Amino acid sequence: MLTNADLADLAAFRHSLHRQPELSGAEAETAAAVLAFTESTRPDAVLTGLGGHGVALVFGGAEPGPTVMIRAELDALPIIETGTIAHVSERPGVAHLCGHDGHTTILCGLARLLHRQRPARGRVVLLFQPAEEDGSGAAAVLADPRFAQIAPDWAFALHNLPGLPFGRVILEPGPANCASVGLKLVFQGRTAHAAEPHKAISPAATLATLIPGLMGLGTGGDLGPDFRLVTLTHLTMGEPAFGITPGQAELWATLRSLTDDRMAALKAEALAMAQGAAAEAGLALSQSWHDDFAACTNDPQATEVFRRAIAAEVIPLIPGPALRASEDFGRFGAGARACMAYFGAGEACPALHAPDYDFPDDLIPLGIRAFHRVIRELLG
């Protein structure tokens, strides 16, 4: 197992990542830091630049067997950090406020254990995924032709969860995270003098009816099969002037559902509503989709493997619902038996994406123990 010296190294490494965060798609230095820190673990194969700045370390066993992938994320968030920790971000406006620095460090610790004892059979792939926060990284990794070399039979991941008692784990089969996508609508009409609004084609009245209409398509509530939520996230109209009747507007909304098929229906309804409203007002409409996350659904067999591993490590399991938040891990479930677990970061820990959040270092050994037990159970 890991020594106290190992754990001190890992905590120091996480702090160094926290000081130098990088946004989605720009994780070149973070990937290089991972490669440097894990070089001494001597993996059997290393893939770099995977789907962008992704890194995969491969540790093989002596006998044939399945491939087990453990995934962490490299990217940080475009938020100003306000905490007073010694390792606060040194890059203004960018910070590790979701704990990806901690998740990455857990995999680095796992690499040390795999160096000391390879699996008996099969392969372990430690995937450091880029661009999780905007939902583009997993798709890019899967589309990389080299992913076929490491395509897993099993895939596992964890996420820390503030508000949940420290060290408790939520792990359930079925839905784990919602699907979500951003819809950007751009309306174009014609401006006019503010004294002559009748000569304009203004989006004002259209927005006044479309906003409650879109939000009415998904009002949230319990996370049952029919859960849908539409959240208005950004709105602009015209110029900041009193003498102009506006002729242009943008509306951004996030659509959310528990399953991918429900998301397809919600997208179609939202777009049809916007197109109808624009046509009725004589406005041109263009639309685009952003931050597209597939639903994350835990495979029953993978969940049972993870449950047994966590129980064997005497880490407490508690029941809990799926999360409204999205997770880019869901796409890996299309080709593997995949499972995501949530590890409590403490009831007093600031929320994910809060400006004063910091990943608790004491979760690092728990995550390593859980993943290592999964590997031992599946690969010996």
C-alpha cells in the first residue's frame, strides 16, 4: 500500500496542480505535470495528446484478461478563486473549484501501486481526460483513432461531493447524472429610432413570451424518469442606448433531463417553439448547441463490482439519488460497463464551483483504495 511519504508527495502534487489550473482544452501543462510525476511508475504504454491533451497510462498483467479503465479529469473552471489556502490559484480567473486536481492525484497514486504490483491479468488504463467541464473531452477521446488501442471492457470514475458526510459514498445502479445541453438562440430583426418602434422588427415581445414558454417545457421537480429542466442562463437585447428600438437579441438556455431519449425530445420541442415564435414575429433565427453532456448511467454489473470493492475497504455506503449536474463520463458507457461513484467531501465543504472550494486531501487515499480494490477484484 501507499506509505506516508507517498501520501505527502501526492498532496504536494495536488497543491501544485491547484496553483496552476488550466481551462478545458488548454491543459498542456497539467498533462505534462502528470507525465513527469508518473514517469517513475514505468507504465507499459503511454498515450499523449489523446482527444486534445489527454493522457493514458497502461499497466499490463502477465495473463490475458479484460481492460479496466479508471478515469480522472484534467481541466479547471473559469471562476475567480476567493479562498485563503496556501496553494490558491496563481492564474487570475481560473481555478480548480470542482476537484479535478484531486481526482487526477488519485490516479497518480494508483499508478504508484500498479508500478509496485501489476495486475495478474488483463490491463489497467489510467485515463486523464481533457475538457470535462464543457462536455467535449470524452467525445474527443472516443473519436481519437488511438482510443481503439485501449478501449475498455470496464470503466470506473468517482467525483467528490460536498454536503455529503466525509468519506461516505453514494453508488447506485441506473441514472447517476443528467444529460444536459446548452441552446443558443440568436434573433435578428431590424432596428429603428426609439420614437418609431413601429418601423422596427424587435425581438422584445417574442422574448417576453418565449422565456416563460421555454422554462415551462422543463420545470424540474423530483428526479424521476420524466424529469426535465430548462434554465435561462444568459440574455441580451439591442444596444445599451435609450434612442434605439432593438433589432437583435440572444437567449441562452440549458436543457436538462434524466435520460438521453428524453433529452432528444426536449431539444426538439424547445427548437420548434423558438422557430415558431421567430417566424410569427418576422425575425430571422439561428441556433447552436453547446456543452453537450450525455446522461451518465451506472451499469448494474459494474456497480456491483464497485460496491463490493468499497465495502471491502470498509468505506461506508449510503443511498442517494442521481445528480441534476452533468458528467462527461457518461459517454464511456456506450462501449464499456461503466460506473460513477460519489465520495463525500464533508458537510462543511464549500459547494462544487464555489469560489472558496478546495478538494480535501484526506479523500486521496480513500479514492486510491477503492479503485485499487476494483482492479484486484477484476484482474487479480
